[in-house]
Amino acid sequence: MRITGKFTGGVTGTLLAAVLLLGTAGSAVADETPTPAGSASSGSSDSAEAPTEAGTSFRTATAFRPGQRATAGGSTGDYLYWVFPVDAGQRATVKAKVTLPDSAAARKGPVTWQVDVYDGLRRRQPCVYGTQTKSLAADKASVELRCVLRTVRAWAEPWANDPLPGSYFVRLTVLDAKQEDLGLPVLTEIEAETPGQGGAHAVGGSLTTPLTPGRTTVSQSGGGASSAGAQLAASGVEPEGGWASGWWTDRWLWTVAGGVLGALAGIAGYTLARPARRNAAV
């Protein structure tokens, strides 16, 4: 009975220490995780810095950060482009809203809008959830679109079409409209969310350079960090905390927990088997 009591007390103390250690590590990781600009905790200053215009091509796409609400005015039939960063282990959700404040009565028929998302290689990424294409009826003044992408991988085979970390382009345009409705003014809003999906989606390996316009081009051409392309990549489409490259996941916590539990199992087995050997020797 004494041995059992000592053993129980020792195992309980060790388990408590392990739980406290893992809890402290998880809290430290959460504290070190950068908060996206424009989020609810970042204040109104980030919201004021959200862009108020859109590009007209991939090369002139307007950069914004996840959590910000980018706005832009345009005309029905224009191609509007934005770009934002997505890191490994994140799943991006793009939301778009089109409003026709003063032209609803002037429209002659429905207008079909579509939002598309392309990765840093300008490959169109499919939407796994959400309404990517939607028709705006003639008597309606606004329409909302939503596209949820696949989880971004740290690396992929050359033949694969997996989403990779880097810049992601958003294109908003009209698919179908009457000729009389083209050119009517519209107001657009774009938002993006990039929540992490945890270690279940983590894989070994990582890209040497994220697929970011400017940075990738400068890296391949041998340009320095002070070049205009690198500065644009660093200021426009790079996460505030830098690219994680998929090196940290919550699998580290599970690995440590497994090691602790394995050590406890070994101690328990040794403690329970030791009295049996003494009795056998006597």
C-alpha cells in the first residue's frame, strides 16, 4: 500500500507538471502569433489604411491584408483585381459585395457577377465552399459572393495544383449583362480571412521562396533586397509577422505529450514490476 501511494502521488505530480508545461507552451505560441491587420483587436487605424481602389490587371492588383475591408468604385463590366498573402496551413475565405446605389432603376435586366481567386503562379484555385457566381436581379441593389479555398500546403510536387504559400489574387467581374447595363457605376467591397487549420494539415518540407510577385522575380534574377520588386513584396503582400514557411504546428505539442506519456508508462511499468522481482528472489 505504501508503494502504491507513493507511485500514485509521483504520477499525479508528473502529470500536473506536464499539463502545466504544455499549457504554457500553447499560451506562448498564441501570444507570439501576429494579429492580422484590420482585425477587431487592431483598432480603427488599420481600418483607415484599407485600400480604396482596385487594379485592372494582375500586375496592378491592389494589395490588402486579411482582416481589412478593401473598397473600390468601378463600372459594370470592369475587371477589378486585389492581392493578399496566405501562408502555409491557412485556409482563405474571400468575400465580395457589389452595390449599385443609384443605378438599380436604370438597369434593364439581371447582371451576373463572379469572384475568382488565383495563386502566385496565376493558377485559378477552385472554391470548395461558397457562392462564387451569383446573379443580381434588376430590382435588387446589392449581391454578395463568397469563395472558400483549399488549405494552403507548405510545398507540393511540380505536377500538382495544390495551393502554395504566397500572394493570392482576387478578380471580380461581370459574366453576363445586357449591353445597356454595361458601364453603370458600382461600389465593391472585398474581405479575406485566413484562419490556421492546425497540424492536421501540416506536411514536411517548405518552399524556399513564397510565390510572391516581385520577390520571386528578384530572387530568380539575382536582384538585391533593396530593389523595387522586393520592397513592393515586403510592404504589400507579406504577412506582418513574415512567412512562417510551415515550420511550427501543434504537432510539436502532441509529440511532447506523447513523449511524456511514454516516459510515465515506462516509470509505471518499472514501479509495478519491481516488487514482483523482490518476492521472487525471497
